[in-house]
Amino acid sequence: MSRILIVEDEAIIRGALRRLLERHDHEVSEAGGVAEARELDPQRFDLVISDLRLPGEPGTDLITLAAPVPVLIMTSYASMRSAVEALKLGAVDYVAKPFDHDELLETVSRVLHQQATRQAEPPAVTDEVGQRQTMIGNCPAMQVVYSRIRKTAPADVTVLIQGESGTGKELVARALHQQSKRAAAPLICVNCAAIPETLIESELFGHEKGAFTGANAARTGLVEAADRGTLFLDEIGELPPDAQARLLRVLQEGEIRKIGSVETRHVDVRLIAATHRDLHSLSKTGEFRLDLYYRLNVMQIDLPPLRDREDDILEIADALLAKACRRHDREGLRLSRAARRVIRDAPWPGNVRELENALERGVILAESHLIHPDDLGLAAPPRQSAAPETRVMSLDESPEGDDDADTDDLSLEDYFQHFVLEHQDQMSETELAQKLGISRKCLWERRQRLGIPRKKGPRRSAG
């Protein structure tokens, strides 16, 4: 139930608005002005609805007082100017009085939904070896994922997770299980693409002794092993037709029958499925049962590919790098600026899994305390050709005397060394510094760091 604060000096309008919102399951408080609203602490609410013109302070003052709670402004002066001014000051939206009830309710619902999505916290997940980690990323697409996990996990419904390979579908499945009512029961994870087609039914549903050649003993299937818990079927689009029919019965009737048995058993299993394929399109070609698709797709969570998470890529890379450094006992390794640029711009068709492999490669191959693009096995993004002066100026990316100059890219240091050695016989230190676009002090510091001795000119005789 959402908590809404109404700030309106006219009691009749305030009362009517309160009744309207309470009929739609909102918890409502009232204030006659900004001072009264301040006493109620507007930050405790999910939404503030305020008249623009109030006795004393204007309603727009609540935008700052309530932040980060959204403020919806009401105004009798439905001019574009007043609306624009309110929005400029930070109002989430405005409605004109007299307002249409349906329009107001729709606006309130939309604002509350957006606020809930923005406030979604990344869930913490315990992996298969017992290590607890928080899902990384705060881009809008991942905020939607976190919100969907939070709402779906307790609902005990079937979930279909869709996304490209390597986007973290199993991590989402673990989060759903661990935040559900079944968290104390087992989570059984199965990759349908990793089991031979001839064995998949036996693995999932079990078999009796002698059911087929090689069945020397009865075996419990993975569906039954997940009883009272959660079964996660990754790459469910690879499930053969016969297994699809058996799985449909599990979802419809909650029953399984082992291969070679005439006896059915009841199971209480929550199913979470994942795929990188379009199951609806597969159903049109007969590769996937349409009735099973509808049974699976009660709730859907779409994971964005890494290339669409530009704001998250470097944060994910830093977290994966720290793990790789601990694993290989190489604490203190960092990504060079060139490596960070390449990571940010790479298309990552293999998504997070490909990024993790590249960083592990970098940790193993790095010669110094910096990891460069060559260590990652990634090609640097193509650069446009530039005039020599432009290239030289890029040497001084950091401010003069910056203590963090050792993070300069190796390619730039090579160019600096080559330029100085080639021209120092013909140029003074001042001329060299001018050509490189840096100060004499910075030139001297770079010489010291790179071990380039200063060329001494011939001594002039006195007299």
C-alpha cells in the first residue's frame, strides 16, 4: 500500500482527493500548507501531491523538502508556463484542476511505479560454493530486473528468464529462489543443452531398474529431487519433444512418472526456466510446444546484453578483476586506461562470461601492475588518423605533476620515448616540451620514470 501526502488548502478538494485515493488502496495523509506538511515529514511518503498556490510558501518548495520523494503538482492555472516552471524546479509531473479522476489515478500509478523501479536494490545472491555476492549494475534495464525479482520471488509462480548466453540467467534464478518461500528447500539447476537427448528424460524424471539397457538400479530424477524447492532448467529451448510433454504434465498436474514405471508420484516444484532462444517462434515451427510455452511464461524477466549496459560495464569489470586477482594471488593489478577504453567499447557477444574470461586472461598474462589490451586478448578500437601535433598533445592527458601518471597507456609511453630519443640531439629541453605539449618539469619527470637520460650538449670553451 502506497503512502501519499496531499497538500491542499481547500478542505473540500483535499477531502475529495483523499476519498478517491483511499478507494484505490492508497494510505493518505493531509496537510493544509507547506509548514503543516513539513511537520508530517514528507520524506516518509511514497508520493506528495501538492497544490501549486498555497498560503505562505508555494507548493514547489516541497520539491526540495520531500526529495527524493516525487512531488506531483496540482494547479488551477493550467497554463503551459506554470506547468513548465514546476517541472523545471523538479516536479515529477503536473495535473490541472479540475482534474479528471481517471487521468489523476493513472498519473499517480505511473509515478509510483517509476519510483519503485528506481529504488529497486540489487539482490544479494549466494552462489553454489556458498559465497554471497550482490548483483552488479544500476542501469535502467537492470533496475527493472531487480524490481521484477523482488515482486516475483515470493509469488511462487513459474518464471521464464530470457537473455543472451552469458548474461547471468542462473544468477537471477538463484536470486528468485533465495528470496522465495522455498529458500530453505533445494535449488536444482539443470542445463538442458549439456545432457544428451537420450538421457534427458532419465535425468529429469528418473527410471526404474531394468527400464532400459544399462539401468542397473532405480534412480530418482532431478524433478523429484527438487520437491518442495525450485527446479531451474537452463536452455529449456533445447529440451526434446518427449521431455517437453512430460514437463507439461508436471506443471499441469504436479505429477511425474519414472521411465519404466506405471506409478505416478506427486511433486511440489516451482519451475524457473531460461533460454536465449525465442520460444514463441520455435513453437510456430513445431520445435517447442506452444502449450508448454504458455505454461512457462507466467512471469517473464528479460536480461539486457552487456553491450546495452554501458554505465555498468566498468563496474562489472572491476568486480570480476578483483575476484580474478584473489584467485591467482595477484592483488593490486589494475586496468590501464587503454584497457578500460577497450572494455567499455567492445561489443561483448559472449556478455559477462566473455568479459570474465578476458579479465582472467589479463591477470595471468600481465607483466607489471597494469593490465593492457594485449593482455586481455582484445583488439584496441580503431582510431581516426590525426595530425602529429594532435597525437603529441594526447600525451599530457593528466594534469601537470599528477602522481597518477603511471597509469598512462603503454603505447603513449613508447611514443614519448621514441620522440625524445629521436629529437633530443636537435632540440633543447624547452623545444622538446613545447612539441610534446607538456611543461619542462613534466618532461623531466617522464624522463626519470622511463629511464631516458638527458643528452648533454658539447661544452663551450671560456673566452
